[in-house]
Amino acid sequence: MTSRIACQRDCPDGCVLLLEGAGPEARVRGDPSHPVTRGFTCMRALRFPRYYASGRRVLYPHVREGDAFRRVSWEEALDLVASRLREVLDERGPESVLFFNYAGNSGLISFNYPLRLCHALGATRLEYTICDEAGELAIELHYGMRYGAFPQDMEGAKLLVIWGANLASSSVHAYRIASDLRARGAHIWIVDPRRTKTTLLGKHVRPRPGTDAVLAAGISWYIINELGVDRDFIDRYTKGFEEYAELISRFRPDLVEEVTGVDRGTLRELAEDYVTLRPSVTYIGVGMQKTRWGAEAVRVIALIPALVGVHRGFYFCNSCRDLEIAYLQGRHLGEARRVNMLDVPRLLSEGRFGFFYIYGSNPAVTLPRADLFREGLSRDDVFAVVHEVVWTETAQLSDVVLPATGMFEHEEVVGSWWHQYLAHSQPAWQPMGESRPNWWVIQQLSKRLGLGHEALYEDPMEAMDRVLRRSEMTGHSGLEELRRRGWVELRYPPKDEYQTPSGRIEFFSSRAEEIGLSPLPKIGWDQQRGFILITSSVPERTATQDLLPEDLAELDRIHISEEDARQMGIRDGDVILISGEGEALAQVEIDHSLPRGVLWARRNARFMRGFVNDVLTWEKQEIGGGNAMNSSMVKIVPWKGGAVEGG
Ligand code: SF4
């Protein structure tokens, strides 16, 4: 039997998969009839059946006893969780209860429904700042809604600029489009400090990390001062151009060349392509935005199309939808406090929280200063519950571990943050062991806490149906239609509609002014001290979730350029101490793709001692409190100590 699964990984491609069979030998392929999936998937998808049937699965509820876990019944686990939650609520107040989640399962129900309990309790939840939120806000400041180019716009582009993304790893369908475009003779530019498979697709520009805002300003300088803007477009669709041109006039080619390391000939050539090749699309990568000046860089990059007369000629995140997520999250049940997730390790170490409910996330590895988080979670005055698919590092440190269903085992509705299709996911397998979906646990806990609001017990599919029916973008079609058709195309507003206060693209953002941000982009750059450490995904995994048991046996290495290694007397396989916010020990890999002064590791890399995130900065950007992890400055020294114990 073949089931249709909407992939629930945190990935822009939003694939619809066809799953045949059950267990580790089941077969996954991309649905050939889906407009974007088109019959193929990433290599991670091929591993999904082995992953969901692997020995890493949490199959039964477990309760900590000393250093070990004891298997218990759901009844016993839920009673214990409810009684400890009640204790903390009574003794320390709802603000000390933190619901910690992220996109371990990005299905709309799995992600959002558990927050109903958080809102009903008036507990604390997260501001999601670990990924692209700062950049999304940056685009909203100038464009209103943040949607930009869709896959079909990319396919029709004469110029594609891939800015700070290795599509071969992070978006295989966008990579395929870029490859096809190249074959058809479109111009492709890739802006990335590293050499990757994606940079082979076209002209490669290698700025110093953290200087993207200046680079974009330099390109804009050529367009405004030498090549010519699209005056008709600017008059008709934009506001604040004169102020913006004045700002950009300060970024003369000599300054830009000095700051970014990119020569002015290249700057001008790329600017010429922007002016002469239309339509163009600039694919803005999330990793580039995770820098101190990242959201500011997104502002300047996303404004380039407005100079040359292209409506929304950028892609950053297309997940803005008119679905009532607030209803799914039960925000009508009460007010929840919010904390920036980057602050959680610090707040935890200060004793701010007494109870954690963690689902769809592995913060013991994925937060910057993950070491502090791990330390804090082990405090005696913290009770941690993890509802998860596999035994993550966070689960290993918690007090109660509850088994969650994987994406083949529950019904879901899933959106994409790149394309415009909303998809339905069928339950294909029986839940493994005693695993239960996220919404079920919340209903059980609500009952034990004696909470009466009926929204806490609403059938999640009925809630989803209501949300779909109230959406203009779905054309008010409900769940039944989605089940029948498999996916619906969401109706986004036209590309030339701008939801800013003026109804135009605002170079000078009145919204920014209103919320206390600079109305014009603030263009700055990282001043490098020591090495800059950047992380990014690799094809076989984008998240800690993608690991199979055999992957855990293999430790990651820290990559260094050949020149830096030679100068420091470091050889391949040597062990180095990395000191940033925290410390970690890792083996070195000499990497010819890196420029000098830059270290690279896989996202969430596991080292000989510690994780890469232990040393990453928890500094926040001004816009949206977003993270600046790819601006982490670290020092390295060869390790002269004794034997290294595992982290
Ligand atoms: S991880 Fe991404 S590319 Fe892979 S199957 Fe899921 S949505 Fe598609």
C-alpha cells in the first residue's frame, strides 16, 4: 500500500512523499505529481524509514531514577508530570513553567496544538529566534508581507543570485532549478565565503563573513550612481528612495572592496547583471542572516530588486499565511509570557525556571551556549519533561521521557516556507511502541490538571478544519478537500501589492520608525578578532534528528583552511581547543574550500568534547532579537592536554 506523506522536517522544500511499506525497509520517493517535489527528494528522505524504525526511538514512557531510566506506563508518567507541574505552578507561579519547542516536527498541529496548554496556564513560551525570524521582520519593514519569489519565479529568471546558501544541501529542489537555469543560459551568481557544490553553478563571490550588508550596499552603489535605477518603477511603487540613495552613497567601491575583500570589477559586473537581466531572483540564505548584521543585510539585499524594477525579486521566507495559527495555539485561552530562546541557557542558570515541557526540539545541542543549558537542565530545582521521537541529548538529561509519533504515524497538515502549497499527510504506520501524538499528551495533562476549557480537548483535525475554512488563501476549502486532493495552492496577494503603511515598497520604513528601529538599513560589518566560526547543514542532515544510530558513532571535525593550519603548525587529525563563549575540543580537518580566518563545522556538530554550539555566541541582533551565531569569534590552540573524555 502506498501512503502520501507531507514531509514534516524543517526544510523549505516541503516535499510530498510516497511511502510504500512499513519498517526500515519501507521505500520513500518523491510524489511525481506534486508541482514542486516532482518525483525526487533529498538523501535524508531515503533514510527516513530507517530513522523512524531505528533503535533511537523512544518507544515507551520513562522516568528517571538516579542515572538511569525506568520504563513506566503512560498513566504513571502522566500522573507524575501533572503532579510536578501542579507543584511548580503553586509554589513558583506559571512564569516558571517553560514550554520549549521548535521545528522537530513542523506540522501545523504537532507544532502549535501543545501551546494551548501553555496559554491556558499563563505559562512561558518562546520567541523563536534561532532561525530566520530576524530576516523575516527585516523584509516586513520594507515590503509589508514578507513573501517573495516562488519556485516558478525562479524557473523564469534570467538572473539568479544565490546569496549565502548552499542549495545542494539545504534545498535540493531549488538546486535543481538553479542547475536547469544554468543549462538554459541564465546567469547564476553565488555569494558565499566557502566553496561548495552550489558555488560551482556560476560565478562565485567570496566576501569575508559578516560583510554581506556592505557588499549589497556596494552593488546598490553601482546601480544608483553609475548604471541607473528604474526611475518609473521607483516613482510608481516606492517611497523614500532619496534618503536611501544618500545612505548608499557612503559605500563607495573602495570602501566596499576593503571591507568585503570583493574587488570592484566583480561588484560592478554583478550590478550590471541586476540592471540588464530581468526578471531576476535573489535567493537569500538563512545562514547568512544569522550574523550580527544579518537582518540588516537582508534589508539591503531585498531592496536591490526595487532599484532595478522587479517586484519582490527576492526569496527569503514565504511562510506568511492567513491561517489562524493563534487559534491552533489557543491564544484565546490566556496570555503566555515569552522569552527569547537565546536567553534560555542564562535564565535557566539563574534559576528562573522550575519546569520544562520540551517537544520537537533538542536544545541541549542546538542552542548557542548549549553547555550552559545542559548544566541547567540537570539542576535539582528543575523538572524536565521531553516528548520526543528519539532519545535526543535533551531527553537523556530530563526527568520524564514520553514517546512521540513520527511523521509516518499521525495525520498532519504541513506548509512550506518556500513554495505555496499546503499539504495533507496521511497516517501510514501504526505508532511505534506506545508513541502518541503531541496533541494527545496535552489533552491528557489538561484532564489531570482539572482544566475545564473545551478548546483543550478539541479534536485537532476539527481545529485544523476550522482554520482552513476561515482562510482566504485556501479559498475557504476545508480539511476534507485537502484530504481528498493531497494539497492546495494558497492564494498569495499579487507581487505588486505592498502591505506597508504607504502601500509602497518603503526604502525608508515608517514601520521601523514606529517600533524604534532605524527606518533605513543600518549597514555595518563584523570586525574580525581571531577566527570566525560558521556552521551550516550538510546533505545527509539538517537537524540533530536526522542521525541514525550509526551516525552517532562518528564525531564531527572542525574545518580549517590549509594556509591557517600550516601557519599554526596544525595537521589533519590534530586535536584543538576551541574557545568562544564556551569551550570544546575537536579534531581538525584541513579544508581547501575555506578562506583564511574562517573555521567551519556541520550545524550542531558533535565534537570529541562538547558540541559546536557550546562555543557559539548568544549575542542577539537588534532586529527581532535574532541570533548571530555565524558571527562567532573564536580562538584555537593545539590541545596539549591528556586524554579527551567524550562530551
Ligand atoms: S527534508 Fe526537505 S528535501 Fe528532504 S524530503 Fe523533507 S522537505 Fe523534501
